[in-house]
Amino acid sequence: MSIRVTVWHEYRHEKKNKTVAEIYPKGMHEAIASHLRKSPDLIVKTATLDEPEHGLTDEVLQNTDVMTWWGHMAHGDVKDEIAQKVAQRVREGMGLIVLHSGHYAKVFKLLMGTNCHLKWREAAEKERIWVVNPGHPITRGLNSDCIVIDHEEMYGEHFDIPEPDELVFVSWFEGGEVFRSGCVWKRGGGRVFYFRPGHETFPSYHHADVLKVIENGIRYVAPQAGVIQYRNGSPNIKPSLEPIKAEHVVDESIHRH
Ligand code: ZN
């Protein structure tokens, strides 16, 4: 079955910074999307912040099975209404992959319910991303239990997130810090995968294993066919399925919202 993917990107750094533009001449979103397009079962589109409605119209949202999200300098420019809509689509079953500095994206904070703070340092240090969950589908195709990135920005604990439902990767950095760099949560009927690498001044989205993990993540958080769907709202179910013996008078006035 095919998976409809929307690669969402802030797409500001490439327009302002020469180093970023040289690493990603067509934007980070195209580096990710062009890898994904090699798989015939992935139907890949891109959307960026400066498009009308950030490229995320209701039609796009309804026709997306999995969205990837990269943002950094302009989280505040994402309209609250759009962030709410994306979060709601996740609850309804859409998969979401939040990358790197997307830890501060409105949609991620909405779904986590925490501040998502972390420590950071840009010093081009080595990162080792350790698999701490062998057998997890997100690790499929990796040649070893450690992805090595020669130069990355450091993210360190404490990362202020809710306890992940599944912890897949933990990063070690040359400077000494560690970080929970691959985490999965279920929210409503959908799943969220946070994956850490991807600072804009390093070519991490050209790294074969990083791209492989993003692709595996897409397949993992994609909606499952034939499952019970998420119901929105809290209906009052007056008629019962079985007879209820108790005689009880309800004061309707205290149930009004
Ligand atoms: Zn960064």
C-alpha cells in the first residue's frame, strides 16, 4: 500500500545563509524528499512555511498519511490555527516525524504537553547515535548498532519531553553529553517519531543512515488499515447497551460545558 508523505520545511536558512545554501541548494526538504522518491510506494510532496497556509491546506492535510517537520528560526511564524490542525490530524491517525530543532515547533509542543527544553552547543563535534531498541522496525537496514556522524550540533539532556512510549536511539557526543535522539509516542490514533540529527550547517540529510531512519520512521508511523478510528468529542450516551437497575435522577444543569 502506498503512503502519502508531506515533507514540511521552514525553508528560511537556505535563503539567508551561504553555508546552508551550499549544503542544501534546493533546500533541506528536497534532500529528504528526493531520497524518499526513490521508493515507488511513497507518494512525496513538499510544503514550506512561506506558501499560503504554510502549504498545509485542509486538502493537503486530509491527503497526508505521514508528515515530516523541520523548523528552527521561525517557529513563531507558524499560525496557531495550522499547528492545531496538524496536531488534530495526528490524533486522527496521521503520522508525524519531527526532526532536529523541530523540538520547539508549536505542533510538537502541543502534542507533547511539555516545554521540550534541551541543552545545545554548535561545535562540529562527533555524534554516535546508538540503537537502544534492537529489533525495532525503525532500525531496519542499518549495518551496525551505531550511526556515526562526523560533525553535528550537540543536543544534551535533560530533554523535557514526556517519557517516550518507545526509545529507539540515544546519542553520545564528543563533548560528553548524551541525548534521547529517537523517541516514539502514540497520540490519539496517530504516532509521533522525534529524530534528532539535522542541524542546518552540517550535511546530515545527505547521510545514508539518517535518510534510512527517516524512511523507516515514515513506514512505522504511517496509519494502520482496518483499525478502530479516533473519535472526536465526548458524546453523552444516554441509551445504555444493557439495562441499568439503579434509579437515578440526573441534574442536567451541572453537566453543561
Ligand atoms: Zn540546530
